[in-house]
Amino acid sequence: MTSSMPALHVLLVEDQQDIASNVADYMEEKGHVFDFAVEGKHGLELALSEYYDLVILDLNLPLMDGLEVCKQLREKSARHIPILMLTARDSIDDKVTGFSVGADDYLTKPFSLQELEVRCLALSRRHLLQTQDVMTLGPLSVDRKRKQITRDGKPLALHSMGYNIVTILAEAFPQVVTRSELSRKIWGDQPTESDAIRSHIYQLRAVLDKPFDYPLLKTVHGVGFTLDIDSGNATH
């Protein structure tokens, strides 16, 4: 784990020992701290009695399944604990059911351990954004309360669209935001011109990147956009 990434305190509720061991070995080597439960009721008790940055919750659990654990956790917990649900099921109906009882994200087995960590970090970051007015990623600072973005301490004269784009990318960091996802988050289901995003990105680069030594806004060709933050400086 690089110095830019926070160490997460995670509760893993998973009854398959091989999966639990693989996840724990990988994540703990990255610096994260894990507690474990092998059945739903015990997982719920731990989640309600201890402070966790995140709960990784398997859907198929003995005694109390993941959906019921998630539902009760949302009803009984005084705070919103980010929940990443693991499942061998991959139908849309199962995902909709998981989200409807309060899951924040969904990962279908088998999954990449690297992707699991990225999802966990992204969930934790989004949760912090709900409770903190200012998020700092390396030289970039996003003040959601004042709707002001600074780079290297210098306020950026961004239009509302530029502010929205940077905020969306910051919330998703370190993940890439696809063009279609960016368009949906900005305009919803309203139809837009095909080159609208390209135009806004061009204007954003002129303010966010050109006056500085290196660019932060990175185009991932054929996919979308992300922030290229110096890994030694990115913090919450």
C-alpha cells in the first residue's frame, strides 16, 4: 500500500474460509486491518459494536443471509457504514435487491483482489466526502461547502461545469470515470451533443493544468477520465 492510501479497518463476513484467507492475506499485506465473521448474526453484532471503515459482506451466509444483515445494519446502526456485497450471483435482480436493502457496491465472484482493494478505497473515500466539506488529493483541494477548487493553494476560476467534473473525478479516484458515466452524472438522462464533454474537458484543462508544471486530468483512451495524482501526496 502506498503512503497515499489510508489503512482501512474492515469487517469481512464470509463463510468460505479459502476466500476469507485470500482476501485477508492480500489486504493485510497492503496495511489494512481485518476482523472476521463466518455467519451473518455474528457479523451484524460486530458491525454494530465496533467501528469499521467498511464491511465486506457475502450474500450467502448461514443462519442470517447477507441481505438480512445489510437490512438490519441499516436499520440499527447510528452511522452509515459502507457495505461492499460479495456474491456468486450476477443477475440484475440480485443486484437490485442488494442495493435496495442498503448495499453501496457489489462485486461478483470470482473477483480480482486488486479490484477489491480499489473498490474498498473508493467506497471509503466516497463515505468521507459525505461527512467532510473538504477533500484533498495531492495538490488538489475540493471544498464542497464553498464550491471552490484549489491547486497548490491557488483558487481555480472554474465554471460550474468544470467544478462538477473535477468533483466527480475526485469522488471516484482512483477509479476511471467512463465518458457515459460522466455524461449521466452531469446531465442525467437529458440528450447532449456528442462533443459536449470534449469541449468541457478542453476548457477545464486550460484552468486546471496549463498554468501548472504537470497535468492532473488524464484521458484514458477509449474509456474515460481520471485524476493523475502524485501517489506520494494524495490524502484525504
